[in-house]
Amino acid sequence: MSGVLLRVVDRVRRDDRGLSLPELLVTIMIFAIVLAVVSGTFVTMLRATSYANATDTNARSASTAMNEITRLLHAAMRNPQQNAADAPAFAVARTESMTFTTAVDLSGAAPVANAGPDPRPQQVVLTLDSSRRLVETITPGQPVVSGSSYYRFTGTPTTRTLAPPVSVTPSGQQALFVYFDATNTALVPDATGALSAAQMQSVVSVGVTLRLSNNGSVADNSVTLSNQVSLPNLLSTGRVGP
């Protein structure tokens, strides 16, 4: 076809009589074929680029959220109480939400004299909002009295979104949050997905499985990231094992 096109162009260059109707039709047909090939290649490349970008965005979001959750959970701690047993680290432990105390001080404030030990504990709430985005709310601990080493969580909370919409857990697969005891046995929640108060006392590690949904790409660009976070402050035996 390219040879025909070249001969037609050469004839036009040497002959000012113009193109005949068959020659014009052949030229239009060849141009249409070339245009279709180029357009198809462009659309394919555009879709591939869009898919790669969306997948990369999901992977980055999952990694950032997992790093934050791991950092906070790894420092989970019981909260000492005056003239009473320590408050458990977990106040809520559900398959899609949790509330716990952590030793990570996120206030950024300089240590204050006679304000209790540093770092101050924080209360962390991780939950899914109505759009299934993973939301973090942190309330800083405040000394019960000035200079006290006992804290209550009455500070001003800060809230931010850690991850875009999280997929519903497929049947038979690990939930967003799974809790393990010192024998590395998963604690079975009740019908609502919650652990009992007694079970929460036994938690020494948490499995986190982030499944970020397809964000609108034609191809599936969902991402799944899993990690089991040990809670060394809650171990009495020094290790998790069978």
C-alpha cells in the first residue's frame, strides 16, 4: 500500500491534472488505516498509563497507612491508674475499628517540667467512615493533676484520613483487624465483630489487612497489604509463639 501511495504522490508532483477518483479513494483508505492504528496505539498507551498511575497511588496510600498503623500499634501500652489496676491498652477491638492507648507522643511539644513522664500517652481511634475511608483520631493524654504520672484523655483530638476507601472483606478472608494472643491464636470476635473485655486483655499482636478498592480504572487496580504487628509492651512472656 505504501508503494501505491508513493506512486500517486509522485504522479501528482509531475502531473498537474490532479487525482482520479479511484486514486483519491485509495489514498483516503490508506490514511484511515494509518489513523486507526495510531489511534488504537494511543488509546492503549493511555489506558496502560492510567492503570499504572492508579495502581501506584493505591500502593503508596496503602504503604503510608500501614506504616502509621504499625508505628502506633507497636507502642500500644496499658494506662496506669491511681490506686487501681492499669487500664487495658484496648478499649475497643473490632474487625473494622479499634481504640487503644499508645506511648507514641505525637504532640510535638517540648517536655514540660513537673508535667509527668515523657512521652505522654495518646489514645488512638482507627475506624472506617461512611465512605469506608480509614480515619485516625488521636487524643493526647493530660495529667490527672499537675506533675502526675497518671493520664486521662481529655485533650483536643486531631483527625485525619489515613487511606482511601477500604474494600469489604471477602467471605472467608482475614478482616481489616485481627487480634492474636500470646500463642499466636486469633481471638474470635462475637457476631458484631467485637472482642470481649476479657479477650482484649489477651491481645499481644494485631493483624492488619488493607484492601484498597479499585479507584475507577477500567482495569482492576485494587491493592492488598498485610502485616502482623507485635505489641511488646503487652507481652508477659517476652515473645509470641505457639
